Amino acid sequence: MTTPAPAGRAPAAAPGDAPAPAHIPRFRSARRIPAALTALAVLGVAGLFLYDLIAVRAGRPGMQWRRELADQLGHKTPADPWVLVAAGVLAAAGALLLFLALTPGLRRILSMRPPQPEDGVRAGLERKAAALVLRDRAMEVSGVRSARVAVRRSRVKVRAQSHFRELAEVRADLEEVLTVGIAELGLAHPPQPRVRVTRASAGNR
């Protein structure tokens, strides 16, 4: 004789269910705008220097700005304030490009567990969609007047207002319902719910 699972709890995984893969990578952004701006800047600078080189090889005087820049660099030292400022700007730009290259981006998309890990199919769920689903689940709890849900990578923050019932009871029911709702989303790394329940003001009842 089998005992039915308590209401509101996620059912246990069947023995034949495929286990979730140990590591599911996050979705990475293509960084099209930073890549395009960097390519345009490099192309523009390279084009100017190439034009100046061709002009000098053809017997024409080099561009005025290049001659002035070479003259200034011949008189400046590494301790000059303008040299330090330019070096700081270039270092900050390089650090920003490295940050964009190494970070995955697309923080608004949460990775989901694939039904068959070996088929190579990837799925994602936007945080706003997940928040809407969990908010609807929270509003089904008896005593909840309103709820606001914010989904993060590791946490689901829920702020609810109750117009009747004890706050501790409403909070316990919310945590149970949200735990089941998060499990049903099928996320690769399910976030943990953090619930805060307050009493609704008299004007909002």
C-alpha cells in the first residue's frame, strides 16, 4: 500500500527519470554592440595610420595631427599628468573589454534542465516570466492580498501582504507553494525562496 504524498509538496523523482547534468552553462551574450564599436574604433585608427603611411611613401607630407602627436610624445615623460590620464583611460577601456569578454551576460535568462541531457538541446526561461508564474502561485494562497516577486539567480524574493489569517501561517504556506512552483519551473539551478509577509493596511483591505 502506497501512502499519497502530502498536498503542496513536489513528488519524488521516479527511478527511471534521467538525472540532471552536473553542470549546465549559462547563456552567453554575443556582445554585438561592444564588439562592433571596438571593431569600428580599431578600423578607424588603422585607416588613419595607413593613409598617413601611404602619403609619406608617396612623397607627400604626413598629416598635421600625426606630426604634432609625434612631437609631443618626444617631449613628454611617463610622469606627465596627460600621459598618466591617457594611460588610465586606456587601462580602464581594456579592463572593460576583458570584463565583457569573460562574463557570460544575459542575466535575465535562467538556464533550464534539458529533458535529455545527451541531445544537446538547451532551454532558458526569462526572469520576468518566472516571476509572473510564481506571483500567480503566491496569489492562490489563502490570506494573500497582494504579492511582489523578484527572481534572481540564487534567490526568489517575495513580498506579500495579508489581510487575514496569522502572518506565520501565511508565510509557511507561501514558502511551501513557492518551493513547489520553483521545482515545476525546471530550472537547472533552482533559486531559494525568501518570503516576507506584512499586514495589509486598513485602506488597502
